[in-house]
Amino acid sequence: MDTFSAIRAFITTVDTGSFSQAARELGTSKATVSKQVAALEDHLRVRLLHRTTRKLNLTDEGHIYVERARRILDDLSDAEDAVLPLGAQPRGRLRISAPHDFGTIHLAEALAVFLGRFPLIRMEIDFSDRLVDLVDEGFDVAIRISRMDDSSLIARRIAPIDMALCAAPGYWKKYGKPTHPRELSTHNAIMYLYLKTPGEWFFCDPTAQTNAPFGVKVGTNLTTNNGGISCSAAVQGVGIFYGPAYIVREALQNGKLESALESFYNAPLGVYAVYPSRKNLSPKVRVFIDFLVEWFHYTSAL
């Protein structure tokens, strides 16, 4: 038995949902794919798939095996990529995690251009603000909006992110526009779900001798991980938004939101491409990160 071919047949069957679809993707016959998966099960002495006339389902053992087998194929692909002839096109599956709002606003066009430039790369991208475990979940690279203080990851800064603190004109008129961040403790904040310090915003005092950030406790009646909801709530006068400016830029430009405390904003966030330190940077990851740096021109704030 060709173990790698059998693993590839199994994973493709799981991903496509049928032996027929897997056979079409692999350029072989349905019978061949079925025999390869059966041979793999015989080799492992466990059943990986429940087969019915309508669909295939993973067994408990299949759920455990498929992700580990997927990593084996990814590592094999990385090994093959590492010895590609000079000038050869990077290829293979590229799994990416990216923040939802940043991805939908800023990455859609960029990804289309990237795939046009590197047609042999098959991209899988998960848009989620959840902090994924790159190694355990099998991601090649993650795009993160952060100040990157996690030393367990290798990170490359793609671009700076401007900050904004703002609310609807009617909100400022009703509750007063603050002149110092400490006044925010009496206001209502629209809070981001995945803050490292829930219920606390950080600022810098431009008059202080050091630029060390200080925290301000704020109250909230709305916590969400969706930037669109945060922006809409701020426009409707629910409370104050404080976060990446790209989420509220249009509302600021059309006057639906007004900024405040500009001189106190904490150090800008950055867009970072991160990958596990234990893995070598494969050509497909390298060209993707280089492309993003080029696309966002590195020094241009978003």
C-alpha cells in the first residue's frame, strides 16, 4: 500500500464528502479511492468512515486520525516546497486565519490578486476573531491585529493600524465629550469581546515624561466581537467605540460619528502575519507574507 496516496485519498474524501467527488479531484476512479481508503483502514485496523448509500460520516477514530493525517500531508508538502527548483512556483494548500472585519474590509481584493499571481496555491481562509492555536488547528499563518507580545510566535509586521475613539454627535451632546480618558468611567462603552483586559481601555498621556499606557475602567451594556455591530451601535448612540479606525472610518467621514481624545490614544496597533516558531517558513507562506507587505505598503496606516 502506498500510505501517502491512501492518506490523501482519505482526506480528500472527507473534504469533498464522497468517493466520487474525491476521485474527480484526484483524477482517478471512484473504485480506486474506495480501495485506498479501505486499505488504510485495514492497515490501521480501525474503521475511519461510516458508509451509507447517502453519505459518509467519520467515526470517532476517523475524527482523531484525519487532523493528524492532514498535518502529515502538510509537512510533506512543506518539505517538497523547501526543495523546489529555483524559480518554481510555490504550491499546495495554504491555511490562513484572519480577523473577520479586517478580512472582509481589507483582504477580499488582496486575496484575489494573490491567487492570480500564484495559481498553484490552494487557499483556505477562516475569518474569525477567535485566537486560534496555529499548531493544534493546522494553520500555516494567522493575520492578527495586535501589539504582538506573544514570544511563542514569529511575527512580521504588515502595516500599522490607526486607533479611533468616537461616538454619535447626539451621544456627545447628551453626555458631554470628555477632555481626559479618566472621564470615560461615567460613560457607556461598546466593548470588544476578546480584549485581554475586559472592561478596561488603555491610553497614553502626552504630557507625561514617559509614554507608558494607563488603564481606565469603563462600563458597558454591549459586548460583541463584530466590528459592524460595534460601529452601528455607536452610530445609534448606544455608547462609545474605541478600537481600529478602519471599522468606523466611513462613519467618521460622513459625520455619523465624532472622535474625541485624539492626543491620548494608545500606541497604534499593527497588522501582523504570525506563524509557529517550530516550523520553517515554507515558500507558500513566505510569498503570502511578502505579498501582504507589498499590498499594504507597510508604512501606510489602515
